[in-house]
Amino acid sequence: MKKSFKNLLEGGVAFAVGLVLNLFTDGVDTPVVTLTKVGVVLMFVGGALILTGLFQMVRGASLST
């Protein structure tokens, strides 16, 4: 599996999980952090992984031509 595709896949999953946490765990109480904040962090991490994967795909395509 190419690294760019792996980053895109992991980023998409992380973003989706973060979105679900952000939207549906508003009333859940946890001892240290709120799950909505964890969701926002996961969405940012997922977005960064998606951007990294896209950059790797574009860079790899431009180097091969």
C-alpha cells in the first residue's frame, strides 16, 4: 500500500471518528477531557493526514513524469 493512500485512508477514518465524537457526545461526562474536544482534535489530525496524503500523491505524480 502506498504511503500517500495510507495517509488518506487514516486521515479519513480519524476525521470521521472525530466528527462523530464532536456531534454526538455533547452530554457525556468524562473525568479529564470532554469527548467533543477529543473529536475536534481528531478532526484536525485527520485533516492534516489527508493534506499530507494529497501532497504526497501530487509530489509523487510530478516526480514520475
